[in-house]
Amino acid sequence: MSTPLEVTVVAAEGRVWEGRAISVVARTTEGDIGILANHAPIMAALVPCAVKITRVDGVTEVVAVSDGFISVFSNHVSLLSAFGEISSKISVDQARSTIAHLHGVVDSGEADQSQVREYNHAIAQVRAASTAAALAGGGQVEVTPAPVRVVDQD
């Protein structure tokens, strides 16, 4: 086996996940990126997504993240995000309710920054939970609205 990746997922509230992995797949502003051992150094901006981390024992963890950054250097992968949550701890019904509640105001462009962030968090949660369910053989990945970019209103 090749050298494992040392992976850390950190959100504003603290460490979400940390461990050794054989691969990490995340979505950036440029598209999906897959990280394996000895990947070239990179830093990229994340969009709200379901990050798939395949541990060294072959189990895949799914983590919901919002906007942030992924950094890869010397087999160390750091994902830094304003929000992060392990898929098994997500309340999918609550996330779907949040999306339904905020979709109209976000879609009309009348949402403030906190509403857009809450909307994006809920989208990431649904994506992570449905991705984890699909990996476990429990269905397909749920289609959600596209995340909305947070724009400073200074």
C-alpha cells in the first residue's frame, strides 16, 4: 500500500474529521478534484458539497462542507470550511425543510448573507446524506439546487 494521506476537516466550530485515508474527493469552484497519495501541492476554493474520504480500511466517510478551501501538500490534506458535518449526524428532513423555506427568497435575490449561508449549508447536508446513503446501497444521490455564491454587501 502506498503512503496514506493525513486528512483533517476543520469547520468554524472545530475539527469535524481527522484520520488517514487513501483518497479524498471534493468539489471546488473549478469542478471535482480527487486526491491520492503523492498528489501535487494544490490549494483550491471549495463550494458547498459532500466530501468523500476513503479511509485506509476502505470505509468511505462523507462530510458536508460549505465554502472554504482545500490544501494538499506532502500527503497532508486540509479542508477548511465555515461549516462541516459528518453525514451520519445530519437531519435530512430539517435540511430539506430549510431549503424549501429559503428557496424563494434566495432565488429572488432578496436573501441576506446569513440566509444564503444557511441555504448552502442545507444543500451540503442533503448532498452528503444522500451520497452516504447511495454509497451504502440505499438509493441515488439526491438532486439539490445549486449553491448560491455569498457576495459581500459592503
